Amino acid sequence: MHDFVAIGETTIDAFIKLENASVNCDVDKENCKICLPFAAKVPYEFVVEVPAVGNAGNASVSASRLGLKSALVANIGKDSDGEKCLRALEADGVSTEYIGIQEGEKTNYHYVLWYESDRTILQKHSKFIYKLPDIGEPSWVYLTSLGKDSDKYHTEIVEYLKGHPNIKLAFQPGIFQIGLGKDKLKDIYGRTDIFFCNVGEAEKILGIDTLGINELLKRMQALGPKIVVITDGPNGAYVFDGKDILFQPPYPDPKPPYERTGAGDAFASTTVAALALGNDLPTALSWGAVNSMSVVQQVGAQKGLLTRPQIEEYLKTAPPDFKAKQVK
């Protein structure tokens, strides 16, 4: 029996560290674009290939390093890249028994244009056939980003959860799931125990962009999740449990972030793992903030993921104002 089963995609990220580029933003520093010389030879510093990543892959590794019996439900191609993903997951103690190996399709492979501390990801998802295996009755299912042909797959997941009411569900939607709209995924939202997204994603899901964070939290919670967590990048995270609104500040970076991929995944998955380990919500949020801080100090979404003793050591030296605070 697994404690934590992540459902989603896995991929290989190839990080291309750019030497020369520019970033252009509008007056509000939104809608930024990375610019490279056109029809030219563009130098880069180096490339780092990181296997078995993606939201679900990251979550499964995060949970395993924290001591949970973790498994991943995802698809790969029958190719050398798929083998790299399997070996990486197994090395991190993640069960691969639910990973589908599909002939004729290639394992997802993304190119990450890495400039300064942030990145732009070039994505291409293979057309996998989605089918949910019998995953037993884990304590938690962590549902996250899936490809664009997965709309019917969500119905299959809902039906499985109906037959296993003791399973708790965490939902961190990806681009396609957000694009499906809240109505098509109403049964997922209604079954969710804890939900994660960032401010911009919440606005897209709700179809609004002028509300304050408190109203965003309340409207997202009205869709069904028992607990809603909305992150605001390096500014921290806001949480609504139907009664109180909490603010979790970020853990102070020991040095400037090196590369930001996976910070949101680390925060969300670590929070869920901490809850699965019996911690209360404020403690779980503090674990998430610590792991998010650690991830941005390394390349890729997994190298900086910490173990439970490492997180507890950071918490011993946390600033006095690091704890989650109630927002009026």
C-alpha cells in the first residue's frame, strides 16, 4: 500500500544556460518576453539534462525523500529517454509499477531556455493513451498536469475516487486542466481536499483578474476544495480552509536563486506530504516553504528537494516571523 500516488506526466528537461539574451516587459512588468537574435548563431554556456521531472514526477520524488511510500502514474515511450526516467525514479525510491510504457510514442522531452534565474520552457507532449491502473487505496492521490487528450481520463479518476472515499485528493492543475474550465472539472474540484495554484492561474480558472487575494481564495473554495492554497511566487502563499485565511511567508533564501524551475511543485507536494505524515496545516505549509527555497538553489526541480531531517534542521533556525499568520 502506497502513502502517496502522483498522477500526471513525466518528462526530461534539458536546461540550456543562455549567455546572451534580453527580457522585455510592459510597463507593469507583466507579459515579459525573452529575446534572442534572429537568424543568428546564439552561444550558450552549457546544457544539463534532468530526467523524470514534470509536476507529477517532481511530486513523487518529493514525497519519497520525505519518507513516504511513493508511486507515480504516468506514461513514457519505449525508448532510451524512458529508461532514463525509470532509473532516476527507482534511484529515488519511487515505485514505477504504475508507469505505462507505450510503443510508438516518444517519452516527453522539454527544452528549458534558462536565462539569469528564470526559464522559458519549450514543451511537446506525446499523444499517450490514458488509462488509470488499480492503485489500491493510498492515503493521498496527487493529481496534476496532464496532456491535452486527457479530458476523459479525469472522469475515470473521479469514478475511482468515488469507489475509494477514504483517499484524500490534492489537485495542482496544469495548463490543459486550467484550459478545460472549472465546469468540465467540477467533479474534481468538488472531490479535492487541498488545491494549489498561483495567483494568475486562479484568475484564469475563475475568469476574472481584478479581485484581491482574499476574494480569490473564497471563490476558489466555493468550487469545492476543502482547502485552497494560492501562491504568489517569491512573496509567499495564502491559504483558506473555509474559516480562516493564512499567509505563509517564504523561507529566506541563503543566496540569490540560481534557477526557479519546480519551486511551486516543491511547495505544493511537500505541503501534502507533511499532511500525510500527520502534521497540522501551518506546519505543513512551513515545510513547503523550506523545500521551495531549497529547490531554487539548484538546477532543475528535484536536485534541491530535501529529506525530513534536513527540513526540520532548517526550521530550527527559521526567523521568528516565518510561521503562518492569520490574515484579517
